[in-house]
Amino acid sequence: MREINLPITQTVSITFNPGTFDLSKAVDMGDGRRQVPLGTVFDSQINAVMETARRNGGKILYATTSIEQSLESIMLEYFMGPFVGHEERRAMFEHEVLQSSALSYRTKKELVTKIINSEGLLEGKQKSAVQKHLHTIMEWRNAFAHGKVQHDTKTGCFVRYYSGGTKTLSLSDTYWDEVEKTFQECVNFLKEAKQQLMNKQQTG
């Protein structure tokens, strides 16, 4: 399989303070005009950083889809019971309800949160953590799905998006560390919740 290459708009900016200009480097342009170099706005290194940010953003979108499938799995187990063989009603519920575009990530998140709470599938701190992680992941998914990766000479790489107002998310290594940690913990919590639900279904 080959990797495709599609046209993408690059947005870069430069932040400067006129009072900090080194006038000794000014170039005489004639007619009393002088030009001061502002520095590098875009080069191969900045391009590589932005490409990495977009690839990581794509991984967030795919990983969120996996999280969403875990939510669907918990709901399927809760509402339809354990799988014992093909059943048309179960298949219809899974495909026409759980996987329907009418059931948003937010709705699935809220339903699974209620299931976890009502069934006591996770302990107190775990319940709070998984709710926070699911909300944060939704924010990140929306940021990369609808926002724009940009680069500024002062602030570095960031994604600008709208969520109740214009927001920016700094794409530092610290942020990517948090992304990895949040997704892994969320996956573990959802696995634990489903296992506890299956145990209850078997003994109930």
C-alpha cells in the first residue's frame, strides 16, 4: 500500500516585539528605508514538526474510534446480555442503534458513565478518572477533526479550534505524553468495567 500525498494549507506566523530589533543588522534599502530581518518563519524543520503534529492528530482520531467501540461493547453487553450465538435482534441493535450516526460519542459516553455508576463497575477514583478521560479525549478528537494545526515562531506548534469559543492547544512533548497516558488509562478502565459487567452477567 502506498502513502498518499494530498494538498494541505500550511499556516505559520511570526511573533515579534519591535523594541527588541537589532538595528545593527538592518539593511539599507535606499530612499531612507531600512529592512530588519525577522528570522525564519518556515523551513524544513518547522515543516517536519507540523507534519508530525498532523500524523499524531490522525492517531488521536483513530484511537478515539477504538474508544468509541469499547463504549459500544459495554452498552451491547449491558442491554443485550452476553453473546451466546448469533441473534438477529442483537445484530440489529448493534448495527442500527449503537453504530448509528444518530448515537454520538457524547451520548455513548454519558450512557456508559451511567452504566458504570449504576452497576458499580469501577471504584470511586476510577469512575472519576474515566469520566474525565472520556471528556478530554472527546475534546482532543474535536480539536483535530475540526481545528487547524499552525506554527508560530514564539509559541511553537499548536492547534486552533472552536469549542464554545476559539481555543488553542499547545502541541508540546508534554502534551503528547499526556495524550498517551490518558488514552492508555482510559482503555484500561473500560476493559475493567466490561470485565466487571461480564462477571455480574454470569453470576446474576
